[in-house]
Amino acid sequence: MKKLLIISSLLLITACATPEQLAENKRLQQEADYNTCASYGLRPKTDMFANCLMQLDLTRKRAYYRNDDYYYPPAHIYGGLGYYRYH
């Protein structure tokens, strides 16, 4: 039992991201978006470039909120195998 508790604690700790990791991920995503808009031939510091960045961000947010896992976490959280969430 103690071994199971230690293993589950380690898994929980390693699954969490630090604020530094979250900031780095955000920076990398912004850099990728910047490069995407630049690859379309848009010039930085223009309205079209800003609109391109905004559209990429909105598309990402829409995809996140459309994901069923956002509204309905995986079934194993609710009740294990065979659990049907629309009872």
C-alpha cells in the first residue's frame, strides 16, 4: 500500500507543470504563431499581422472548448470502466 501511495504521488507531481514551464510553453506558442503569420507574407506591426495572430489564438481556444474532455472529463474520473456519463 505504501509503495502504491509513493508511486501515485510521484505521478501526480510529475504531471504538474511549473509556472516557468507554462510561461515557456506560452512563449513557444507565440513564437510559432508569429512564424506562421510571417510565412503568409504578412509584415509584423501591421493590422493584418495582428489579425492573423488573433485568428490563430481564437482558433486554438475554440478547439480547446469544443473538446469533450473540457466538458466531460475521462470516464475513469467518474466511476471507472463501464461508466456511462449520460445516466
